[in-house]
Amino acid sequence: MLNRREAFTLAELLVAVIVAALVAGAAVRALIQQQRFFAADARTGAARAAVREGAEILAGELRALSPADGDIYAAAPDHVDVRLTIGTSVLCAIAAGRDEAVLPPLRAASELGLTAWVAEPQDGDTVLVLDAGSPAFGDERWSRHSLSSGLARGAICPVASGLTRTPGETTAGWRMRFTPPLAPTVQPGAPVRFARRARFELYRASDGRWFLGFFDCLASRSIPCSVVQPVSGPYEAAGVRFTYLDSLGAPAPPARVAQILIELWASAIGASGARWRDSARTSVAVRN
């Protein structure tokens, strides 16, 4: 006798297909929910990072300002115009006319050097030189000059100065001309800072989102001010606010600012669909 093999009935096949569809649907829904959760987590994480990053950047850049010396050009709740340091060096040698000086050469990024800048100084940039004055009276100050011809490489900074180490470095110094001439009390070895007018502001990008932006201005350029670039964000529409206070905590004009209160807000849609918000607040005591 032949053994008969029973096949699935149509009803059984339909049940199997339905069960498989239900399992697959549940798996897809779980996957979509996970994707939404991770996407929401990424959005809230980015918002949290933005406010902290913005606070750290602003605190680092604004802390060195000296408002009494005119380092704050304009102060508003949503922007601040400042004299921003773009480089540092020391004087290797000073010409007889005292309107020209030599700086040590740049070194490789992996080495510590006496000359460094985030943007090469250009004609019209501010040059601040530490004038020790008379040690007996302690009248040390930063004298202010204007770079009149940019920087030219190939100047001599001898090893005897203590600021170079090899013959190659000796002939790779930077020559700069500036106005007005240095005071007689300024000597080789004096620290130098290069500065340029710049602005930090809350601005709306082409995609409609709000960012902390940065641009600098130099009158000698064909287009004086550069295009604003995002520094951190995105933030809320009024998500960056500056408050300028004097030493007693009262609102202050630019020349009397002793501290700058920085507040930042960012938000994102959380996993539940509700809007999630984070903020950062820091106070910067400026150099005065």
C-alpha cells in the first residue's frame, strides 16, 4: 500500500501567511520606532553639544579682551564686535627708525614656536607690543600700532638673539613695518599680539536655521568684511544673548565692561514628539 502525504489546506496556508505578515509588521514597526528613537536622541545630543560648544568658544575668545583699551567696538544682545587676537610673537630685532622689526620664524605644527597665528597678519591689522616702560614706575602697557605693509619672510633673526636655533631658522624670520614707531622703552624680546576687528553674532542661515556666526573685517581688503561663517549651532531664533556688566553687576557701556554674561538655548523634537530644550549660561571676566 502506498503512503499518502497530506498537503496543507488552503485555510492553513492563509493562517500561515497572516501570522508571518503580523510578525513582519511588528518587526518593521519596532525597527521604525528604534530609528525614530535614535534620530531623536541624535537631535537632542546635537542640541546639548551646541550650547556647550558655543559657550566654550565664546568664553575662550572673549576672556582676553580689554574693554578699557577699546577691545569692544560694539555690544548688543545678539552680537559683539571685538578686537580679536589672530597671532602672537616676540620682537627679535628693531630697526634704527623703530618703525620696522623682525619676528622669529614659524615652526612646524608639531613644534612649539614663538611665532604663531590662526590667520596671517595683513596690511591694516593692529599690532600690540608690550612696552615695559620704566620698571621703577611699573608703567607696563600694550602700545598700539597699525601694520603698514603686511609681513615679508626672509628677515634675519640671529641665533645670538636666543629666539632661533639653527642657520635655517636664522634666515626665515618675518619683517614687519608699522606706524607709529615704537617707543624707546620697547626692547627686543617684547611680546607682540596681532589683532583684527571681528564679530560674533546670532544669524539665520540659508536653510532657515539659526547659528552662532563669525566674520572679520579689514579695511585694506577689496571687500572689507568676510562672509559670515557658522561657528556652532543650530540654536533657537533668539538662542544667543550677551549681557554686558560692570564690576558691580550693573549694565555697562563697552569701555566699562568687566564681565560678559553669555546665554545660549537650543531645542529639538524628542522621541515622544515633544520639543526638548537645553541651555548653557556662563560669565566671562574680561581682562581690564
